[in-house]
Amino acid sequence: MCPGEVWLGRGAWSTDNGRRLTVCANNLTVYRPNGSTCTLVAGQTFTVYSGGSEWVSGHAWGNCGVDGQVQNGWFCY
């Protein structure tokens, strides 16, 4: 974000379980169970398996194509 811009992102809630949400963050790190990471970029999507907390588990599409967890709050409205 640039100085002066207002962040209009949203979190993923339990009502989003099963939905494919679009990433609005410039970069969003996906943490995999085996300890490796992958990075989604703005415009790529993430299917929520379990939303509603600080971390969201699901499937990262785009250049990742893996299951993992991301920090909540970086999805588009």
C-alpha cells in the first residue's frame, strides 16, 4: 500500500467455509504442514476450509496449488 491509502480488506469467517476468496494483499504467505511456504499475490484465490480465527486453513490456488494456512484479514470484499 502507498501512504494515505485505506486498507479495505476483509477477514474470512466460518460463513466463508467452502468459498473461494480473492487475495487483496500484495503478497500472502501460505504455510504448509511440512514447514514449507508458498506466496500468493493479489488477485489469486484461496478456498477457505476453516475461517474465523487469526489463521485460515484452506487451499491456495494460483501459483501455489497447495493446502495450508494463511494469516486472516487479507481478502477482498
